[in-house]
Amino acid sequence: MKGVIIYNSKYGATEQYAKWLSESLEWPVYTPETLTYEALEQAETVVVGSSVYVGHLRIKSWLENNMGRLERKKLFFFVVMATPHSERPAQLRCAARNIPANLLRNNNAFFLGGRLIKKRLSWVDRLLVKMGARAEKDPVKRANMELDFDRVQRTDLNGLLQAVVPKVVAEVY
């Protein structure tokens, strides 16, 4: 086995990206709960994906618990979030707060568009979104937080695929 993809998703966007990566790379996909010690040990390259929930990567504690195993791997992250690509500094701060420093290396974190469809959210998550919008001081950002969006696009994976296996992007897309 050349590599594995491990992801944690709450509403499906991160899972979709993980499945697309699996199709392109022909690598198995796991959640932290389904990943075996043997599969992780055999992998040379590990791609870790997580959605951001209230500013925290859903996979953060798993990363902290598996730091020793991950340090020895070729490692890439994909972070699925609502923060638009135009706000790169905010994306980088989120990664730095959530990915252990010894795992976050030069250019190994990729930020992918997320999805927010309020009718699919739990009532608690709808409340959190509403509270977050009310707390936002910028009126444009506040208005945007009130809207549903779906920025999940397969083409967003091109940069990550190019970094993981440089020839894949030209062959697949």
C-alpha cells in the first residue's frame, strides 16, 4: 500500500473530498474509527482531511494521539472550511491552531471549500451559526453567514493531488 486517506466529516463535504481523492489516487479511505494500526504503519504517505467545526478541526485529538506515528510519514492535510480562499491568513491561523507544529510542514496543508445547508444542520448547529453571525462585526461577512452555500468542487483537489503525486493531476483532470 502506497498511501491512505483518513478523514473526519460531520455533514459530508469532507467525506466527498476523501472519496474523490481515493478515486484519483486509488488509495483506501478510513475514518479514525475504521483505521487499523497495520494500515497506518504500512502507508508511506498519509492524507488527513477534516472539517472545521467552531474553529476546531474535528480530527485534532486523533492527530495529537497519533503524532508519533504520523511524524515518520509523508503527510498532507486538507481542511474543509467556510472561510473563503480570499481570507488565506485566517485559514493559516486555523491550521496552526489545530495541527501539531511538528506535523504542519511547509505547504502540506490545503484548504478546500465547504458546504453549509442550514436545513441539514442539527438545531444546535443552526443556533451556533446564528450566534456566530450575530457576533460578526463586518456587515458583509455577517450577511454572508446567513446564507446557505456549497463550495465543494472536485477541482479544488488539484493542488493537493499535484503535491501528493505530481503526475496525477495531468492524467486525471
